[in-house]
Amino acid sequence: KKKPADFDPTMVAYWEKGERVPFLFLSMAFDLISNEKGRIVITDIVCNMLRTVIDFTPDDLVATVYLAANKIAPAHEGLELGIGDASIIKALAEACGRTEPQIKSAYKQKGDLGLVAQASRSSQSMMRKPDPLTVVKVFDSFRLIAKESGKDSQEKKKNRIKALLVAATDCEPLFLIRLLQTKLRIGFSEQTLLAALGQAAVYNEIHSRPPPNIQSPLEEAAKIAKQVFSILPVYDKIVPALLTGGVWDLPRTCSFTPGVPVGPMLAKPTKGVAEIVNKFQDIDFVCEYKYDGERAQIHYMENGSVEIYSRNAERNTGKFPDVVSAISRFKKSSVKSFVLDCELVAYDRVQKKILPFQILSTRARKNVVVSEIKVDVCIFAFDVLYLNGQSLLHEQLKVRKERLYDSFEEEAGFFQFATAITSNDLEEIQKFLDAAVSSSCEGLIIKTLDRDATYEPSKRSLNWLKLKKDYMESVGDTLDLVPIAAFHGRGKRTGIYGAFLLACYDETSEEFQSICKIGTGFSEAQLEERSSSLRSKVIPEPKSYYCCDIKPDVWLETSEVWEVKAADLTISPVYSAAIGIVDPAKGISLRFPRLVRVREDKTPEQATSSEQVAEMYNAQKHNQTNNEDDGEDD
Ligand code: ATP
């Protein structure tokens, strides 16, 4: 069994067996983690903390895991805290008997409301001490806060936050506030949490023994926990199953379920047709049109109900009532349930042609009424993940395609299969790419058919390659980046921002790393629009999780994701992207970045990762030689 390091408070339960887990216990674990850098040590701390909860109060494991993931529900349920800084400031002022201006000025100084809360609470004495917070109390309050709606909802939310703050002691206020802001950011990712969860079950010898032939049970347990979460991202299901059957049983007890979306499989960029033919020399592959619309996972349940989920597992059913009402028309009568992976694309049914993404983005996002729809969409189906009660994720694409073609019927302009060819002839593929582009597609997606061709949820796999028409003239793929700061405009841009500082996201350290300054690619109207949307996001100091050596005019809270095209990537002494991956001390920056569009479907944490930036840099030819940046901005 694992021994604690010298002294590890996460191994010491100071409450009675069966009693609720104190929130302070979890906060102490957060505090320990925030002082560590190494992934192995952090995994151990989380694992120890979970083991203690499993030993003493297993009933609280679901709430503990949710809070550690900084979530209150599975993504597809769409339950969000929805609290702005203003409500927190109000609650904080009331909880510690200070005024709002006092809290605001402390915030300005410290740049972190969590730290303000911590300092304010410890300076306050209480006549009557409220009951100590428990993990379940905090989790339940968070869910109630999220569910408040209607006229007085802001006031009610504030009062609930206040009640929590009044009861918080020690380091609890700091983590309470960060959790409320959904910015825990103590340097551990959900993947680490899952690994720790799998390992905790092994250490605590829950139920089953490891199956035979497993070399490293801990590694295997971590892998299983991550895999199971990728096909059923619901802790309310996984945690109880883990507690009763152990980790080895999870793949059997927690399987892909219609109504719960899986993360979509993603593609890696490739530079040209020659590279594809080279990469897939002895492997059969299919080339498909890459449609420029919105990724959708359509779930059709046995009772006839339909749900549509976005790339982010958001419930988009209310946005596409036309798709919902039409979908049953395209399935053959033998089909009772299915999950389709497809792209919804704006379509002109009179001219019989695909319309650009910009047209699709003019559709309303919520509560759309069929009779008011002005932009029609066609479903371009390219995969089926579930059919008649059976998950097809483990099947090769060749089999999934056959099932797709056998189970649905096309209707032009409403439901079509993605146009595809199987060929390994360079010229033929080049022609197909040209045809895709002239049909208003972005390029091609190339997928392995019968080797390494299972569906890998949420993975950016080498078994799916994307080839975009404009790769040849730029870096390769576009990047999705987050504005973290801005510069005041001059001349005719006076009064708005003239340029922005963009960052990629490092998944391991949970940092936003600066990558370039951008001031081109905007129309004046766009610049004004972005400026006014970001003006409300100004913060006094850079966040502790910004990795950036540049001094802008104003710092911004992360909120938007911008798709950006660039001429190339260079090693830079000034920018921090992917620092330590390609060069030990220098980062990577973009030359001549131009704004393509705002990505409404991505959150800042889904921005291009520093690992992807490093991969793009490495893929660039001749990068070792004459490509060193002199530190000047473009
Ligand atoms: P990411 O790779 O991060 O998803 P992205 O959202 O910018 O980046 P791209 O990398 O440009 O998307 O391409 C992948 C997307 O292409 C898919 O998520 C899907 O929405 C779309 N797509 C269009 N046609 C297809 C197809 N035939 N097969 C798979 N995906 C397709």
C-alpha cells in the first residue's frame, strides 16, 4: 500500500467514519496541490484524498469528485453556476461587514477575489460560529445556486454565497470563491483526477482483483477510469459503479448510453495530399468532404425522443427543431435507436447548394420556432456510434460506415451522407480536394478504414487527418486562441482597442501562454464589436495562470476564443507558448496573425494547446535554421 510522504493531511481523516466529509479537508488538499508542480506528486495527493473519503465516508465521494473537477453536473445537463464577479463582491461585502468599494479596491490590489475573501474572513471575529462546511453542503448549495431562476434569482444566489462565506474558515474562502468562479486552477486537470480515482480504487482494494496478465495495475486502473469517462462522462454513474464493483468492472458497468454525448473524435492537421498518401501507405482510408458547419451528435432514443449535442456536449436540441422533427424520416424502419456523428450545414434547397458557415451562424441559438427559420440546414452524416441498443465505438470505421449506409436513406438537401471516396491515388485525391473546395467545403478529412479505426471519443487522432484548402498558403491549420490583454488604439482607432494579446492553453500547467499580438484581419466594425465585448472583461492584474512577459495596456479575463490564421511559427524570446517543449527557455510565436472568426463553440480551455502549437512548429519545414524571431512584434 502507498505510504504517505512525511506528513500528508490528505491521509488523515479527522472526522468520524460515516460523518460528512468536511469541506476543509478538500480545501487542504487543494492547498497542498497548489504548492506542487509535478504531476506524479499531485496525482498521489488527489489519490490519497480520495482514498480517505472512500474509507471514511464513501457516500460523499460523488460530491468530492465533482468539486475536485470544479463541476456541478455533467456537461450535457447544461447546469451552470452563472455567477458574475459582481454577485460575489456583494456577498463577500455582506459576509464580512465591509463595503463593496472596499472589496473592489482590495480586488484591484490582489487581483484575485479568492485571496480577498481569505484575507477578509480571517480578519473577522464571529459572535456565533456557524456549523462547519461540508463537501456535500457546498456541492448542494452550488447546485441550488445554479438552479435559481426568475425575478429575484441574483439576490437569492448572492444570499446562498453569503451563507457559505460566513461559515468558511481557514483556506476555505479562497477555494470557495475560486470554485464559484469555476476557476480553481491549482494545476491539476480532470485527467489527473480520473487517474487518481482509478488508482484509489485499486489501493483500497475495492471488490475485484485485477484481471490476469496486467503488468502495472495502477497504470491500467488510471487508463480505464479515463477511458470510461470518455464514453460516459457522468460521475453520478461512474463513482457508485466504482464503489460497488471496483475499477476493473467499470467498462462493463458504465457503457455508452444514448442521451449522454461523448466527446467528438478530432482530426490532426496535415499539409498536403502527398503527406497523406505517404502516411497511410499500406492502410485503407477514406477521404470525405470537410463541411463547414456545426458538428452535431444526434441521439435518437428508443422512445422516439431526439437530442442534439454540440461539439462541447451542449444541448442544442432547441436550436435545431427542424432537424429534430425531420430526423425520423431518414432512418429505415428497422432502426429503433441510434447516435449519429454529423455536420449540420446551412443549405439553399432551391439552388441546391451548400452555404458558408457565416450564414449558419445567423440562426438563433435557443428556442427556435420552426415556422420562423430562415436558414435551412442539411445533415451531412459521416459516422454512426450506436445502433439498436449496441455501441459501435469499438467497431472499425469500415463496419460503422456499412451500418450507416444500411440504416439511413438520403433526401437531397435534408439528409445526405458525407461525400467520400476511397483511393490512394495522389492525383485522384487532389481532384477530390478541388471538388470539395468548389462545393464550398473547407477541404477533406481523411480517415483510416479497417486498421486503428475504432471511434476514439475526445481524441485528436492521427487516424483522422484534416486537409484544408488554405493550408498551402499558411502555417497549416488555423489556431484557436484566447485574448488575454489589449492595447489602446491610436489614430482612427482611438477609443477602441487597436490590438490584442493572444494566448494558447497549456493543459498540463493549466496556464494561458502568450503567443502573439494581433491587430489585423479585423474590419473596423469587428474591432469595435470585439472591443466593446471585451471591455467588460478588464481585470486589474494578470491572472496567476497567465504566462506572459509582455506589458499590455489592459489585462482581460479569459472569455472568447478566436480562430486565427498565421504565416508561420517562430521561436521567440518574448512569447511563452509551448515554452519548455521545443526550446527550454523560449516560446513560440505566430507571424502575421489574422483574425478568421470568433469561435462561439469553444471555451477558453478548449483553445489550441501548447502541445499542438509545438507540433505545428515541428511540422514546419526548415524550422531549425533561419526561423529565429528577433523579439519584434509584427
Ligand atoms: P478541432 O480539430 O479543434 O475540432 P475545429 O473545430 O476548428 O478544430 P477542424 O479541425 O477544422 O475543426 O475540423 C474538424 C471538424 O470538421 C469536426 O469537428 C467537424 O465539425 C467538421 N467536419 C466536417 N466534415 C467532417 C467529416 N466528414 N468528418 C469529420 N468531421 C467533419
